[in-house]
Amino acid sequence: MISIVYVIDDLGRGGAQRQLTELVKAMPRERYDVHVVSLSTVKVDYVEPLREAQISLELVPQSGKWDFPCFFRLVRILRMRRPQIVHTWLFTADLYGRLAAWILRVPVVISAVRSVELFKPSHYVAVDRFLARATHAFTVNARAVSHVLTRREGIPRDRIRTIYNGVDTHFFDPSQADGLVRRELKLDSLIPLVGIVGRLSPEKDHETFLRAAALVAWQIPQAHFLVLGRGALRGKIRRLSNELGLNGRLHFLENPSDVREVFAAVDLVVVSSVYEGCSNVILEAMAMGRPVVATQVGGNPELVTHGKTGFLVPSQDPARLAQAMVALMRHPTQAQELGRQGRLRVEEEFSLPQMVRQMSLLYEELLNKKINSGPPTGEGSPRFCVLCEKRSAKVFLPREVLPERVAVFKCRECSLVFLESRSVEGELDPEEDAYWDKEEQGKIYLDETVADAFVREFERRLLAMERFLPSRGRLLDVGCGVGHFLRVAKRLGWEAQGLDISDAASQTASEAFGLHVKVGTLEGIPFPEGSFDAVTLWDVIEHVRRPVENLIAANRLLKEGGILSMKTPNESSLFKFLARFLYRLLGKRGGFLLKYVYYVPHYFSYSEKTMSALLKRCGFELLAFEQDETPLAFSLPKINAHYGKDPKRSLVIALLPFASRLARLVRKSNKLVVYARKVHPMGETAR
């Protein structure tokens, strides 16, 4: 059982408070013991829902940003609870919660950053920079937020995890609405009604909405407008609406009994904010099947697909906003289709189970990393093995041999070989790995010579998979890069979808080949369970820190009997044997090959034995192993990157073809190709 304490500024009506409430209510009780601490006894809108769900809750009175009695009471709560994880939400909770967790040496401290403030006070930034040292990870609800954290507050990218807000699609179901709001407003169902939902505060920019509404009213006289929200600007908004001549057309609601009825009543939803993180309003409107017109700020472009689920317009531009609103009102069939596509997108990518799964995986990852690192240890101390889950791995190759002084370990129980965990700053970012930068790896993949060398190999892999399937179907290629494999798969009749962690790779795939490649990780993949007949991971599994969780995610996405195919460096290859032999024979002088065969971005090196154990643990039946080779044309850029002008480069290039030919004869090739079938459904995380 993992103990988690969530600390938040208050439980009043707000997007962060609602998301926290939904998250803790949905966390698996058999795995997590959750406790919520709210630093307010005044704003309590979500207290009752939490108590109804039997969530452990404590309210701590707090006044001002520097309330020492509040802080010391929080310290006492954490000392009593002894949590393994403290997850803080919003600024005051961030300040008090992280400081208290640091004093008490809580194993894992996470800060939730929910929005992008354009003008954050400098002393707030200074406090966040200081407390970042005591923070193991930052959760953000949009990539736009992560970019600001990195640029403004200097947070390393590898400590930021993007987890989008989740919507309960069973609750936000358009079929459950009964027209209550329109009856209250005395509006016929044929009268166009545009809604804006959110607190009445400057960042929501209701002024732009009202000015756009005045332009719309001039073009569509029968149109009406609905403002839902509370806030200090209510009087100002009413006065402006009177000045713009919207009397009788503009309706205000403060606290409806059911917000679903509001979304169901309107024909489209407008979000005119000047900054946003991940807008709950956008997601809930899409879940209710309503098209959205949103400003192109913050995380809005990550939620709204322009022309498919709604329209994106510049911020503070009433004319462009009005133009988009009029277009949807004059074309109701298009508006309905945008709403339908929005609902589908929320179900696939922004559901509540999706958010809970990704948050759970983050908690497990950080705790495992803490267990793995443990107290400072020497090279000779046993390390934790993720496959057999025992602290039984010993040094296989010392730090002095490889670049960046990274040691190689081998588990005495299961024989898994892996590189030691590096410091946080040295780790590869799971979402924005520089290795896949468009200017570096992109150039390699776009080289036509390299692409042609792989086409025949791609065709052979696809034909091999067809041996185990009754027919071609849906295929997901994980780590697809710019999409050469996808092009071959589509040409051969597969319904192929790509996924990559790199925005640059996705952009290149779109620009160069017209392919749609989703950006994300396998664990956070936005597809329903059982979506695919085949999942491929070519040269991917060795790069991921959590192979068990990734293959369980692949298991979840496959249909019963679906095929998993992977290609990964072979730990038993002849080339690795030769490299180790030279090192042991000649010492450090003979270790020049090791930095090629044990490539630092590869976290793991699998043999047939360890791959079989990994597949079995994740619910797969092994079908076949094949020996394979990477074409020399693709290996050369990597060799050049490793050796540069080192004279040993020529020796490596000369040895590679010779070793490859010999390896094929003795079935010890550099690459291992795996085919496996899903035989057991697995849970969302490894237990």
C-alpha cells in the first residue's frame, strides 16, 4: 500500500480542485492510501463530494501567504501520516507542502503546476526555483506549461511529466440532458445559443467575448449568449454588455444545479482566455458533444484540433472570434460533426481512467527509482533489478570503460543486463529526448540511402507478422520516428498508426510524408483497450526505463491473440562477446569497442533468456526469435558520433561487416527480433 498526501490551497470551486477531487476518488483503493489536506476552512465546495467518497480529509485554517501556525500544523499532519509521496497543488500548498516534506525527508515530493501565468511575480518565481531542489517531479496538464517551467524557472525537462486533465465521460454524457436550461431561459431549441463558462476574472477575457457577441448579433439577430460563472468582474461585464446593446440577448447563470445542462443547452462553447493550462471547460464541452471556439494560447491547441473538433483563433481578437462563431451557427451540420469528433477525442485521449493510469505510473516510477537508488552506494553494492524485482545486480563492466562514467550491471538472479541509473540531470527525457531532435536523428532517417536500405527489412518484418495473424488489421508502431515503417505498412494494406515521443519527428512525418503521428509515450497512449491487432517496437524497448510497465501497456492495447513484435540489441551477440573479450584480454586499452556495443542511451540489453522472462511476466507467449542485422549505412552515423576523429573508428568500421557475417553463421547477430502473442490480459501497472 502506497501512502499519498495531497496538499491543496483550498477546495473551492475551480478547475484544479475539481481535477484533484476526481483523481483521488478514482485512485485504486487496494493500491493507494490517499489523504487530502486543504489549507482553507472557508472554500469548501468539494469537501462534501470527498467525504461522500470516504476520502480521508483534513481542513487547516490559513490566512495569507506566510501563516506559520498553518505550516507547523501541516508538518504535524505529515509527521503523523508518514506518507511515501506528497503531491502539492497551487502556490501556497506548493510552498508549505514541499518545505514540510523536505524537512521530514518524505521519499517523493511532486508539485502540480496547473496553468501558465503570463506575469508571475518575481518573488514567486524565486521561491519556486529554490523549492525545485526539494522536488522530484512536476506534473503539468499541458506541454505548453512544461515549456514555461523550463524557460522561466529553469526546471530540467526530465523532471516534468505531462498528464492531461481527465473527464468522466460517463457523467458528461449528452444523452442524459433534458433541456432544463433552455426552459428556464424561455429559449426555443431553434434559437442559436453561445456559451462561455468560467470564473469572471481577467485571464478569461470576457470583454473580448462580449465584443465578439455584439458583432455576431449584428449578423445573426436571433442569436443569444450565456455567461456561466462567478467572480469580481460580474458588475463590469454587465455594464459592458449594456453598452454593447446586448440587453435581452445576454443571460447570466451563477450556480446551476447541473453544469451538463448548460453544455447541452448551448450550440457552441467559447473559451476566450488570454492564458490557459489544460482547460476543463474545453474537455467537458467536447465530452458533451459541443464544438469549441478557443483562443490559440497555452494548452488550448493541444485539446482542440482546428477544423476537426472546433476552431482556434488569436487571443484578444473579437473580429476573428466572431467570424468563427458565425461560421458554426450558419453551418449546424458541420457544428454537429465537430461536436461528435470532439466527444470521440475525449473518450480516446482525455478520459478520467487515462489520467489515473498515468498518475499511478508516475508514482510507481518515482518510488521504484527511490528504491533503486537507495542510500549512496559504491559500485560494488547490489542494485535493484526491474525484471526479478530483487537487489541482486552486480557490476558487469566498470564505470571507467564507458562514456559519462556509467557502469553496466548484470542481475545474478535473472541475468538482465542494464546501465546504472544516472543523476536526474543526466537522464533522457521520456517526452523530449534530444536524441530524436529533428536536426540530428531526423536527418539520418530522411537520408534516402538509409530509407531504401530499410524498406526491404520492413517488408520482411511485416510478412513475418502475418504468419501469426489471420489477416492484416490495425497496427501501432511505437517509436515510429518520421514514419518510414508506417509508409511500408500502409502500402501493404495495414491500417497503421504511429506514436513517437518527439514533436519534431511528428512534424517531420507530417511535412515530408503526410503522415499523422501522435506524440506521447506507450504508457500514456490515448487509445482504448483492445484497439490493435499488432504492436511493434523496433529499437525502442532498450530505451525505456520501465520495460515491464511499457509491455503491460502494449498488452492492454492489443486484442486477445494480438501480436507484439520487437527488435532490440542482442546481449548475446558475437560483437558484444568480442568487445568484452578484448577488454578482459587487454584491459582498458581493449575497451574501445564497448562504448559502441553498450550505448549510453540504451538502459537495458536483452538476451533470449531475459526477453522470454519479460514477455512471460507481461502476459505474452513467445512465438519466435529471429537474428537480424542493422544495415551498415544506418550504423555509420552512430559510429561517427561515438568515435569522431578517433583512429579506432576505421578499425570499428572494418570489424563490423566481418563480425556481422560471422554472427549470422553462429546465430549471434547484433539484433534480436521477437514475435509474441497476447495470452493473458494484464492490469494497468506491474504489481
